[in-house]
Amino acid sequence: MNFALHLPLNSVSFGQVSVQILREIHKRSLEPSIFTIGNGVDLSSQQIDKDFGEWIQNCINKSLTSHDRKTPTIKLWHLNGSLESYSEKQILVTFYELDNPTPHEQNIAKNNTTVLTSKYAQEVFNIKGVKCDYVPLAFDSSNFVKTKKNYFTDGRITFNIVGKLEKRKRHQKTIQSWAKRFGNDKKYFLQCAVYNPFISEQDNNGLIHQILEGQGFFNINFLGHMQKNSVYNDFLNSGDIILAMSGGEGWGLPEFHSVGLGKHAVVMNAHSYKEWANKENSTLIEPKEKIDCYDGMFFKPNQPFNQGQIFDYDEDEFIHACEEAIKKVESSKINEAGLKIQEDFKIDKTVDTLLGLI
């Protein structure tokens, strides 16, 4: 099969999915041209064996000498920046998080074979008259595995909250709501892996101070940036309950992987979460309303990209869901229904879908 790939090879979410796709294509002994997005290749967050690393480099090396624009390209990237292409036919895989595609975003989607990672986003574009395909993402078994470590010995129940710190993910509301019920209660701890690498250390600290409103909670810990997947895997394994309360997601990779590792979950029943979270593997909360996404940093009004609203939830319902999740942990530390994610969402299915669009 003759095709090319245009991917970011880095440590953030797009980069993680890129390497997953590459592993599967390498497993199939295919040799596409690879074009990289961004500042070169940085695979330092992962363990890359010699054969796989050499294959990636060989595919990159041949791209500028052998690629033909008639060869289809699979690109994984944001809508913004994806009107550009290396081929006449480009399959664009993208995460869309809001509910109101702008004319710019619609035009880019129309000029690609656009593939979205949630049926909610697919419907949002369909309403605008833009036909898009859908592909589910996959559990990354190369980087995320269940450990046998005993992380705490005091009987605590540990909640985790994840994702780069921003309004869209409802971090401030979720942490403050949790603190009202569980703050300074030694039976419960909240680990916050919300460091945002796209803003300064000072701004990260400022946002954290704003969330806590100057109060001290001995059982709320804010963790720094985790540069290695091995470290992040330990973090996900150390929790009992993952909080998935983001107002808009393209998939929610760390929440998804947590549930796949057998962690219990409190999940807002909205957007891409609905692709993998259900009443069997999660404690679900129905969204209460929608609010504007604008935060003055990543989302600003009257711009050509990233316009619209996100989902919000009722605080009392969230606290009640946390209490229900605690009961599940007390009954069994392992979320058996969550473990099924590893079998239900495999990378070979994702790659089959993408190659089928060529």
C-alpha cells in the first residue's frame, strides 16, 4: 500500500497517538514516507527500541526524495494548519472539542477527508453541512500497563485529576467542589496532574493559587510536569478514582487510560467521553448546561478558530457521584468493566479505519 504520514512526533497528546499509529504500521511491515510537524522528532517520553527507531528515521529520510503528491497522506493535527498538505488527497485526523465550527474550520474540513475522534464532534460538523468520518482512538498498551506496586499504606482513597490546566477542562470548579466535601479529610486525597507546559511556571503557580483561593489542604497535591510515560503510568496506577469532568474533549486520553487500567471513574456523560465511558465502567453525571469556552488564553471570542461552548455540571451531583465511586472502591479496588477497554479499543482497528479511507 502506497501512502504517506504527516505527524507530530513529540510527547503531547497528538504525539502519543502518532507513535501508536506508527507502531502498528511498522508491525505490518509497511514503509510510508513520514513528514514531521513541529520542531523535529522528540520521542524521549517513550521507550523506542532500535529497530522501530531506525524504521522511523528511514521513513523520514526517504520522504523528500520519493514522495509524490498523488500519494495519499494521513495527517494528524489541529484543524488550524491543516489546509496545507503534501498530497492531493489528505486524510486529516483531528480532535475537535467545541460545538460551533467556524467558517474557517468548516472550509478546512471540507478540503480534507476529515476524520473526527468523537461522534459528538461528527454531528456538530454534520449540522453545518460538512460530512466527516469517525475513528475511535486506542488503548496504548506499549506505555500504560497495570503495576503491582502498593503506592500508599495508610488506607487512603486517592482521586486523580488530569490534563493541562485550563478553563475548558473545568479544573478549577472540579478541584474546588472536591475540596468542599473532602478537603483536609485524611481518608481521601486528590492528586492534580494539571501542569500546563504551554504556559510559564509562574502562570501555572498563579492559576493553582487562584484555584485554592489561598487556602491550604494537606490532602490536595499538585504535581509537576511528567516527561516520561513510565512516570505518568505510575501516576495513573497510583489513583483509585479518575475525575473526568472536562467540558469538551477530543477523546480524553489520560482518563481513558485510567479506566482501561481498572480505575474507577466519575465522568461527565458528554462529548467524546461517551465513546468509551458507560454506566458499567463509570459513575456518570449528566451535563447541566453549556457555558462559553473563552478563557483569554487558548480560547478568545471573535477569532477564526475555537469558538463555541463547553458542557458544565451541577456541583452537588458531582459530589454525590464521588461518594458513589468511593463505595465502588470500597467494594473492589479493581474496575473490572474498565479493563475491557483494553480489548475493545485496539490500535489495529484504528489503523484499519484510516487505511480504509485511502
